[in-house]
Amino acid sequence: MVNSRRKLRKQRVAPASMERLEARVSAEQKLFFKRAASLRGVSLTEFMINSMREAAMKTIEEHKVLTLGISERKIFVEALLNPPAPNEALQLATKRYKQMVAS
């Protein structure tokens, strides 16, 4: 009896930490999504969650790549306006490149 109470308590606790997300779609869209889920061998819910996660990660990564914070922007603009003098390694690389191109 004690074990069954623990199981029930665990079942009640787990769903409380989950959030519900709903979407209204046409019957045609639902069939389309169900077919895709079936082809992947997953439930419609799992398909939707995985697809949304992939789209969200892609969107966030694209946003990270395209934006710079204020401090990064200042550093970037400063480097464009006042580039540092070439160091020895860069001068040697330039010399090797010119020799390769001239050959």
C-alpha cells in the first residue's frame, strides 16, 4: 500500500513541473504533421516538441551570429578605424603569399 502511495505521489508531482502548450491547426495541417511524425516513428507531441526545439535553436544561433553586444561593437569599430600595426608573423605571411602569387 505504501509503494502505491509513493507511485501516485510521484505521478502527481511530475506533471506539475510540466507546462501545457496548445496550438490550433486546420484538419489538413494536423494530418500533415501526423504523417511526418509517423515517418519519424514518434508521436505527434514528440514530433512537435522536437521540431519546435530545432527551430528555436536555429533561430537563437542565427541571432547570436548576427548581433554583437555593445562592447563587441565598440571593439569591432575601433579595429576598423584604427587597425593595429602588422606584427612579424603577419609580415612573414604576406611575404610568403607574394612569393607564391608571383611564381
